[in-house]
Amino acid sequence: MKLLTLKHGLVLIVILAAIIWLLPTFTNTWPHKKINLGLDLQGGMHLVLEVQNIKAVEAELERTADEIKKELRQDNILHQGVSRQGNMLVAQLPDQESKAAFEQIISKEFSNLKVTSAGVQDGSIGFQLKLPEDEMDMIRKMATDQALETIRNRIDEFGVSEPDIRIQGKNRILLQLPGINDPDRAKDLIGKTAQLTFQLVDEDAGIDAALKGNLPVGSMLLYEKRTDPATGNTTEIPHVIKKQVLLDGSLLVNARVEFDQFQQPQVGIEFNRKGAHIFDRITGENIKKRLAIILDNTVYSAPVIQDRIAGGKAVITGNFTMNEAKDLAIALRAGSLPAPVTIIEERTVGPTLGADSIRMGMISMLVGGVLILLFMTIYYRKSGLIANLALILNIILIGGGLAAFQATLTLPGIAGIILTIGMAVDANVIIYERIREELRWGKTAAAAVHAGFDRAALTILDANVTTLIAAIVLFQFGTGPVKGFAVTLGLGIVASLFTALVLSRSIFDLVLQKKTTSSLSI
């Protein structure tokens, strides 16, 4: 009797837990976790991005060119330039002595580079260096993988529940973002490369000459956008910036929204220990010079360094709105994209279409459920009412499970619930037919129920466990709608086993505690 009471108590606890988790979906109550609706039910954005991973290869070649020039400079080897041309590096050397020293450096420090050609032209010796094809493939793949993780981090901080983000092919990323209210802001955040650099302003260069195309060697022309708060007009201020990057955003550990003395939003950034040391050295060596803070080739500010700045903290200003400052902080925290991304496909699913899908799905579930309830009541009489109660609680358990695990309900997921309703009744049919056989053999109602449940349990477990394995495989390897179907199917199977083998049996035990006759309304 004590064991029976304990079992009933556990059943009640499971049902109450499911109801508590399900309530916030319909009312604003604790624990405030609603069932997440997928893109097809609540609307949102569907994007396909193309990662320009060839840019990652080009960036690697640019870094390699800088490293080669640095090695040549350290060894006092004369050269007439090392630059990237397409997917290869071109080096020009003045004489045979420089050629021999150059070849030695390449073989020792840059053995991964292949010399595709070497010859004499206009009195100088030319080299063409290229990365191996497999190494370029690896760089392109890593760029796509890193872009996926960076975008995932940005979306997570943006606050999208249950996004679907995955790689398609070699350089495409699929995003499904349910419940997005501001698509343009989301697209801006996703596409922001967020490459942060600190570079000195070339104080000796003339702006007028630079605007005419006469730029000093090693400098480039960038613009700073300034918005007049009174009129809202935006002007572009040209700056001649030295190409040498003194510090970049790879050493950032934090970025957050702050406010200046006029309560205007700005972005405070903080470097790690290595970055703080470099920033301290840069500011100490360049007092009274202007240090440009550049993000994606746009100058955000170019303040004059008044004193050495220790601690590795700086501020990015730029007449931000609050959302712009938040999104910039998110992008900097998540890290820069290794290569630019472009949107090649965009679809927006409106909430109206999602509401129609929910309504039609609920109608299907209601019609199917009512027909099953009527059948069970007519065919199995009072015992059918127990099966009907178990069926209703089965749906509550599925809903509670979806809310508790913060799983996403999709349109195929609703189909999974409807399928589960049929499977749940199927288990009860197997049990009830077994009980009928036991009653025909002359057993008492309690003995017939006990034997019926025991003999049907193995058959029900076999059928449901094999289906559960299929649901797990679908969840593991499926994507999008398939995964949504697998979630509700898996939860439905577990709930069906519980309601058929535990809940229904507990109800029969309560009804038949003092019943010794063979009569049973079944």
C-alpha cells in the first residue's frame, strides 16, 4: 500500500510539473519559459549568406608578404618590393646576391610557399610565390567555419531564441531566425565584418593632394562620418592613414556600451594582457600624434595621444544611437569575420502566415483528438474514458516538455504531436485487448488488468523504442523542419510510454482496489 501511494505521488508530481512548465505559454506566470515557435509558426527571417572566403586567402598572402619584408629588413637584404598580385606573391630583387639570400629565407622560414617562376626582367630578378592548393582550401574552409561561429555568437547575443544556423556547401551559411522584429538591424549586425584596427594618421601628408590621388607610399585615404545632431546631416571627413596596423581587435577581451559626459552612447573596449602591453607601448611612443580607430575601413575617431595609456582600455565614439552602440559592442565581443559575407537569398515569413499555420494545425489536432476520444469511449466504454484521460495528459506532457527543454515547435512538430496521439491510443488498444482476453479466461478484473499490462508492456516497449531510435537519428542528422518533427515525436513517445504503462495502470489500480468480481466496463 505504501509503494502504491508513492507511485501515485510520483505520477502526480510529473503531471503537475508539466502543467507548471506549460502555463507560461498561455499566462505570464513562473517559470516564464514559453514554448518557442519556429520560423514557420511565428514568422521571421530566412537568409543564405555567401562567405567571400577568397578574401581570407588574400589576407593570408598580405600577412605573408609583410612577414617576408620584415625578414628581409632584419637581414639587410635589398629588394624592390614584395606584393600580392591575385592569388600569388611577386617579389623583385636587384641582384644575384639578394636572390641567393632571398631563396635561403624562403626555404628556411616560408617553406610552405611554392616558387612558380623566377626570371630576369628590366634588370631585376622576379619571383612568383604561391600557397599550395590544399593550404588555400584549408584557409577557405576555416574562414567559412569561423564565420559560422562568429555569426552564431552575434545571433546568440542579439537574443534570437532557437536560431537555425548551419553551413551549406563550401562557402554558404543558412540562417533561420524566428521572431525577428527588426530585420534590417539583424542583417547589419550579421554582415558587419567588425575588423578593428589602430593606425597612425599620416600628419605629413596633404589632404588636398591625397584627394587628387597623390598618396604617400605606405598610406591610404579613409573617411570619418560625422553627423550633425541638430540637422541630422552626415559629412565625410577624409584622413590620410598609415597602412601599418599597430594593434587589431583580435586581442580584445570585452566591449560594452558606455556614456560620455553628455550622456551620448559610446563603446568602451578592453584588451587582454598582451594587447594592453602593446597599447601602452604605442601610446607611449606616439605622444602628440593622432591615432585613428578604424572599423571596417571607416575611421570612427582619430584623437591626439596626450599621454601614455596603461591598462589596455580605450573608447570608440561616433555619434551612435543606442542600438548602433549595442550592435557594435556585440560584433566586437563576438569577434571579426575572417572574410566579408554577402546575402544571396532572403525571405521573410510574416506572423500572419504563422498564425494561420498554428490555427490549421490546432484544428487538425482537435478534430483527430475528438474522433479518437469518441471511438475509445464507444468501443471500450468506461475503460475508454481512462484511455482518453491518459491521452489528454499525454498532450500536456508533450507541451510541458517542449517548454521545459526550450525546444522549438515547428509545423512538422505539430504533425509529430498528431502522430503521437495515434501511437498513444495504439498502446492502450494493445493493453485493452489483452485485458479482454484475460477476462474471457475467467480471471477477476484486478488479475486481468495486472496480466494485461504485464503481457502488453514488452510489445509496447519494442514498438516505441524502435521509433524513438529513429527520432533520435532524425534529430541528430536532420535540419530545420525535420529536427522539429523529431523533437515532438521523441517527447511524444516518452510521454506515451509513461501515460500507457504507468498512468493508466495507476488509475486502474485505484478503481479496482476493492473489486473482486470479473466485471469490468471494457
